[in-house]
Amino acid sequence: MKIPKYWAQGQSLSSSRQNAFSCWHWSDTSVEDAKHKAEARASELAGKLATGVPLDRYGYGDRPMREQVIQKIAEGGNESAIVTRNLYGALVLNAAQAMFIDVDFDSCKPPRQGGLLGRLFGKRPAGPSPQDLTLAQVQAWAQSHRDLGVRVYRTAAGLRCLITNQLFDPTATETVELLRQAGSDPLYVRLCHAQSCFRARLTPKPWRCGASTPPVRYPWSGSDQEALFCRWQAEYEQAAGNYSVCRLVGQTGPSVVHPDIQPLVSLHDRFTCGPVERELA
């Protein structure tokens, strides 16, 4: 899993534009090492900027995500998962080999309805709902992979699947193809490959439960920023406590759970699945 322990910001002055160029970099060794790498990278980018060399832009999944490490889970001496806090403050489970698959409702579109009815009435006839289409797609995918034990959850915007009886390499070609067949978001597939892990959000999105987004981003520049974040976190956790992230709707395939995955199933469900009457967020 490519989840760095330390982050730092570095700056360099562009001689041609007379302004500071800054960037973030990471390290698994120390903050000082991250700072050194950030300053070197900022100097490199400033030099390119000064000479008119086009700058490359990091895209989604092209580098490690700048997230606070909250908890590490190890099984048999190996790190099986890491819980981090993402950009907008939600906790995320990063799993080394337990495959999570998210399929959004709007990723499955109904077949185009045209022809005579469309010309006569100016609109398409009613068809299956996005929820029906997504569920049908996931069911068909599961039926074509009967060797996989799959837990299926309903989320606020779609379905989440967790394969429980097998471990997967997030960077393997076969894994990428399996994610695509299930209808997973292409950006998520790319991120899993780049980060060498699968991701599942454990706590609600702030705006879905009436909370604001964090006023500052990790890592904090000082104690004042940290205190500001802690006040936000307390408000967010109070609001999030009235919502669930997902709800288990079924299980397909073999019921056996791999011993390395069982602790993650327990952690995931403890965080995400609350009373059935709770709204999903």
C-alpha cells in the first residue's frame, strides 16, 4: 500500500516570475526527509517554470494521497489495512488485498428509447430505475463469478461489494479487469492500481449529514490549525452519528470468509452499518 507516514511542504522562488513556488512531498522516514524532497521538487518545478518548460500535472491516482493515518491493522505480521482520514474529513479503509467495489447508480444507463413513441410524445417511455439497473448489473456479474463470495451493501448513491473468500493484488491485470466487469468507477479502478490498495469510506460525507467540510487540511501548520480541526471533527462526528454509510442487502457465492479478511469485515460493518432506520450518507 502506498500510504506515506509523513508529508511536508517545500518552496522555491522562480527567478523569472519573482514568486514562490510550493508543492507537497512525502516520506516514510521522517518529516525532515519529506521536507527535503518537497523543497527539491519545488526547486525543480520552479526551474522548469523559469525556462518555459511545460509542467506535468498530477492527476487523480498519480501519486499518494495526502491523508492522515489513523489506524493500522496487521494480520500475521503483515499490514492488511490502514484507516486514513480523507480530504473532506471522512475515515477511509485502505485494504491491501480485500477487494471493495463501488458501483454508482448513475454508472448504469437505461437503453436509449426513441423511434415512433419518442416522436409522438416527445419523451422516453418509463423504464427501469437507476437502482434497478445497478442491482441487475451487479447480480449478473456475481452470477458469472460463482466462485466468489460477495457481500453486497446499499450505499447512498449505489452499491458496494466486498469479496470475502479470496485475496487480490490491486495492481494485477486480472484485478483491474474484474473491477471493470463489475461496473466500478474508472477513476476508482485507476486509484486502486496506483495506490496498491482498495478503498472503502467508513464514515458519512459531511455535506450529506449537515456538517461542513474541514476548515484546514492535514498536515496542520501549527497548534492553532490542529485545534481548529479538532473542533470541526467533534461537530462532524456528532452529526455523522445519526447516519449510516451503507446497509447489507445480501450475500452471494461461498459463505466462507478468508481469515485475513474477517477482521476487515468486522471493522467495516461496525463503522458503516447502523440501525436500519438511519438515513444513508
